[in-house]
Amino acid sequence: MKVLMFGWEFPPHISGGLGTACLGLTKAMLRQGVEIIFVVPRAYGDEDQSQMQLVGANSIRVRINHYLFGETETKKSNLQYVTIGSNLVPYVSEEEYFDIINNKVTVDRQFKVHAAGGTEGTIDLRGGYGGGLMNEVSSYAFIAAEIARKFQFDVIHAHDWMTYDAGIAAKNVSGKPLVVHVHATEFDRSGMHVNQVVYDMERRGMHCADKVLTVSNLTRNIVINHYGIPESKVTTVYNGVEAIGAKSSLHFEKSFDDKVVTFLGRITYQKGPEYFLEAAAKVLQRKKNVKFVMAGSGDMLEKMMWRAAELGISKNFFFTGFLRGDDVIHMLSISDVYVMPSVSEPFGISPLEAMRSNVPVIISKQSGVAEVLQHAIKVDFWDVDSMADAIYGIISYDALGQMFREYGKKEVDSIKWDNAAKRIKEVYKNLSENK
């Protein structure tokens, strides 16, 4: 069984949980005997490719059919513009999209192609989440069709909305079944104020897929109710967590006596940082020797800094910026409590990582991981009084914290990526047999 898998990021170059999930799942799939061609927009060369083939879309040579040159200096450089007739256009309505794929209309797309002469070149992709994201998504989909022509595979697997059009392109070229893996939806990221373009791309990917995988029943219900996907087409496969392995000896000790309460994630609406901050203020009214840490970056960071100052807790509240690798292990090593107050969390791997590091966790009831964890305190994200009480209880009563550490560690050790890999391999098998 060989799978063409489209992702958007891969360690060590990651911005969030998607890259971590892809790495854990990929390694587990390999242990199940599945061959994987993993495609990312850009490969940097320092990724671990010892067990799998990693393909950077930026290295795939594409045929140039029509040149559209700009200024004179452009002609002298290796940068050329190529206009492609493509049905992979993110900026269209659903009705327009179906007109395009049914060949009722044609659309010209312009791509920047690097070529040293001849009729082939490469499209420069960065794989980021910045302002040019939609152009990257469109270019990625165009290259995906070329990749599907060059490689042999049995199933296509696309992770999250940025890769859905790429998966559709590969399916159109190869005729192979497509699995889309929903790690988050636009409703999680934006509440009810969805970006219509992103929503349309998500919906298109789910409807074109032969199977939709969701990371929790919470997400499965959103997919069914908000995207109109039949229940029979949607399967929940819970995430796992990797064992620390050799890094288990990497442990740090606090150089102070204060308790440490940690929030680690993107500082955005979805993750509920403001509720963590308000709960921190309530705890500090009752207990002074506590340090609160908000580790991460995002569009609400500055607002959170100002709010901490308004509440008069800046002396006990620390902003570290985005952490990765050993810095995450360091942070968890010195934490007494980990809090994930997400407004809408499809799953949430970070609490598992905290429990793996012997840290008691408090999670919102609005998270997918709440469906699988028993030894975690669960509160509504908006209930800052309950959140503050839970934090206060764990840091004030040693027996309570010890109980969550002991039983939480045992529980998380059984939540493995291998369980997810077995379920997904069965999905692949059923699709291949019924195709």
C-alpha cells in the first residue's frame, strides 16, 4: 500500500499542531507497513527522510505552455510568468466552481515559474501562513497534478484545507481515492464569522473526497451539520502522542519555589487566551507565589499584554513567544499545571504532551481531547471561576496534583499514534478494494 500524502508543514519547520500530528501519524503508518510519499510546499533538506520519501513541491518541474513576460529586467532573470488554464481556483463560489470542473467555463491562472531556459521550470513555494496563503494554495494544487503524474500510489491523503485542492487535483489526474483529514474547520478558527473562501474550499474538499477523517466527534458533528457531509462518509480517528524516548532524560528543575501555570499555544481567538488570563487574575487574588506563563504567538498577543497590565498582574505573568523543540520540554518540566482553555479545539495534542511530562492538565469541555481523557479537569472555556478554582486546587493541595500526575501519565501512555494508524490503514484498504 503506497499513499500520496499532502501536508503543509513538517518538523522541524512547523508553526503549530498540524506538523506535529503529521509527523506522529506518518511514523506510525510506516510501522504499519504503509509506504508514504509525503509532499510539502517547500522542503528544506534537514527533515528526517530516513524512512519515507519527502517531496518539496517547490522542486517539482512543471511544463510551461505559454509565456507572459513583464518588464525587460524580468526577461533577463530566471523568473518567468506562465498562464495556466486551471480548474483549481480558490476565489470562486460553489456554483462557479462546478461550472469550471464541468468545462462550462475556463479560467486563466498566472504562476511565477523559475526556469533557466527551455520549457520546464519550478514554482517557488514557501509553505507559510502569511498574506500570500491563497496564492500558495492554488500553486500547490497545480503542482500536485504534476506530482500525481510522476509517482505511483494507491490512495491520496490530504491534511487540512490548505491541501484539499491539491488532493482534488491528484485525484482528477490519477483516479485514485481521496481521503481528506480534518484537523480543524473554519468554525473552530473563526467562530461563526467564517472566511467564506476558506469555508468553500473546505466544503469542496470534503464533498470531493471518498472519505473524510475527523480528529474528534466534536469535529465530526461540525463536518456533518455545517458542511452537509453524509454521516456514513465521516470517520473519527483520534490523535495520539509520541513517546519522549531518548529525550526523557532531558529534564529541567525550577530555580525558584513559586508554582508555574502554563498556557502553550497560538494566542488567537480559538485558543481562549483571554480566559486563561482572567482566571490567572482570580488565582493571584488568593495566592501570590504563582507565575503564569503564556507561551506562543498570535494576533491577540499585544491585547493580552495590555490586559495583564490593566489587571495589575504583569509581575506574575510572562510572555515567552513561540516555543519549539527542547524549549517546550523545558517549559513543561518546570510547570505545575497546564491549561488549555480553547473556545473550540478539534482535538488538542498539547495536553497529552503535558501529561506525558507528568504535568496535571485543565482542559475546556469544548475540546476533542476531552472525549478521550479521564484524568484531566474539564471546565467550560468561559467559566473563569471554575478554571481559577481548578488551578488553585492543584497548586495548593499536593495530593491532588500527585493523583493527576500519576494517573494522567498512565492514561496518556495508552493514547498512541499506532491506534490511529491502524484505523486509517483499514480506511485505505476499504477504499482500494471498493474502487
